[in-house]
Amino acid sequence: MISVDDSSDAKPNCPFLSDGTADLMSFADNSKPFLNRCINNLSTLKINLFKLGLCKSALNTSNPTTDWTDKCTFIINNQAIPTTLEFSLGEAASIPGVDLSKLTEGTYTHAVFLNENKYKFKSKQLYSQVFQGQTSKGKLCYTIEGAAYNKTATNNLSDLSVECVDNEEAITTNGNYGWLVNTTVWFGGNGGLPNKTMTNGNLLYLMSDQTTLATIDDPNKTSNAEYEVGINIFSSPITIDANTTNIDLGFAMKDYGRLEFSTHDACSQANRPTGSVACVNSMKANGFDFRVTVK
């Protein structure tokens, strides 16, 4: 059994049995969702992408949109109508609207993307323990169509973006299995700044429009963020030359998911319905990494 609750940013890997069932976990009582998480593989991801570029040098870290035109080649460049991308773990997917012919020979060190501030995730997970969901409890938990991710508190069970039931038949009966929605309006712990350095070194920015940094209301944990800009720093720069025959790209999913739990407020031992060890708050991404390989 592992203890999931930890105030540090280094979270444990989720424990799994050989059949994919999540193994036993323990949770400290009265702990908020953002602390109660473990790392797993991301099952699915859907985003609306406006821009995707590969860059030959580092961008302005204060606001990367100020020099991305000079430093990056955009292989997706749709300012008005985004490209919807959907990925599933272990499945190849084509990215519509990519124009690789724009890339010139040379070494690329970064990727940059502009997307709608709305990530979507859809998954199911079988657990070894009984967990509480939005309206019921069980060992099989799934994401609720259109449910909004909430990381800061669990004032009511309706704040959960996951339902838990006994079996697949119950999911079919409920008819609400689908994509939860993750909108980021505040990072927390960084003095109200609209940008954050991820644990892998990549950078994420909240934007009010496609070139303007969002204004963060830190005390109220909100902002006017409508877009996000992500800067991906390649661990190994990629080189494109006359011999390049293939370029593969996509978002990393292995080890970039998380299971998130709550024992806070409505999900505390004193308040949640009896018979469960905690609430499942969400099943979503844990950071991002954009991968590019060339042959």
C-alpha cells in the first residue's frame, strides 16, 4: 500500500496490479485534491490547437509571443479556427493541417504551441478499493461528460469530475461517460504570475488573448485566461537536413497522467458517504511534453 498524500511536488507512481487494476492506497484525512495524486499513463487527450511551431533558439521567457515569429516556424498556424487534436495512449493519430514543408534545414531546440484554455480527458479506472464519486460509490470510476475539473477544494460532491459505480453495466445505464474539461485560471504558489515552470522544465503561460498575458486575481484564484501558450524544451535538439525522410510528433502520454483524490470537506471521513476510502476527484494530465523525432 502506498500513501498518496504528500505536500511536495514529487508524487508517487500509482500502484497497479498486473491486470491494470489500481492497487491499495492510503490517504490522510482532510487533504485537498491537488495534494492527493499519483502518476500514471494518460489515456486520452483532446485539445483545440491554434498554433504549433518548431524553434531554432530559446524564446522570450517573459512572453514568448513577442519573438516567436522570428525564432519559430509554424507548421500549424490558424489564428481564427483551431485544429482539434485527439490522442489515445498506444494509438497512432494523424494531426490535420500540419505543413511540414515550411521547415527549413537546421537544428531545432524548442517547440511552442497556442491552444484554447480547455483540455479534455476521458478515461475509466478499476480500483481495488471502494471510492466515492459525484453521486455514487464503487470500484469502477469514470470521467463525466462536460464535468469541470476542480483542484482546490471539494466543498460538495458535485465538485468531483468523476463518477464511481460497481460495473460497466452501471456506466451504460448512467449514460454520462465522456470528456471532463480542465480549464486553468490560476496556478497557485507562484505569487499570482500567469506563467509556470513545469517539473520537467517546460513552460506554460496563461493568456487573455493570443498574444497578451492573462491578469491573475490571486486571492480569488481566478483570471481572464482564454488561451495557453506552452514552450517545450527538447532534451535533445533535433536536426532536419537533406536526408530527413520522416518527422513524427505528438504529446507524450506515458507517465503524463494522474489519478487525483480528495479527503477534503465533503470528501472527509466525517462527511462523505460511508463505505469508501476517499473520493476520486479527477483523472487527467500531469504536465505536458511535446515529442518530435526525425528519421
